[in-house]
Amino acid sequence: MSSTIQVWVLLMVGAVAANLPFLNERIGIIGPQRNPKSLGWRLLELLVLALLMIGLGTLIEVRIGQRHPQGWPFYAAALSLFVTFAFPGFVWRYLRRRPAPNP
């Protein structure tokens, strides 16, 4: 697999992973179900998934060639991109209008 395809796959997996905390009610994606799951749990899951995605990106970088040392601006930008990817899930969970219950 070429490095370009690996980068695109990483971006697609990142977009899906960023929305997972907002699409289910389980703790840690596979843990016990909480109904409703609090925003704190969702943000914690988002942070853990962001760290896993950075780790996966590092693994791909090592496979492609030499790993370059990164400073804090890289990690701040990566976290910002991950939060941007999570926006559709956040909107779907918290900002969409639900139909009013019929009396």
C-alpha cells in the first residue's frame, strides 16, 4: 500500500473514530451501557481516541520511513483536527431538533 493511501485511510479512520463517542451510549465504545452518557464521558473518550489516532499515525510514519520528532504545535494541531472531525457527531447528539412528543 502506498504512503498516500495510508494517509487517506488514517484520515478516514480518524473521522469515524472522532464521531464514535457521540453515536453510542456505551462507555469506551464497548463497555457497559449508560443511558444517557454524560458529556464528560464523551469528551474523555474523544481524548483517548485522539491519542490512539496519533499513535496510529506515528506507527504509519515509522513504517513509511524515518520518524520525525514533533513539538507541541503538532499535537495541538492534531487534537484540533480531531475535534473538528467530531463536529458532525456533536451536532447530531446535542444540537439537532427532535420531534415534539404528541400529548
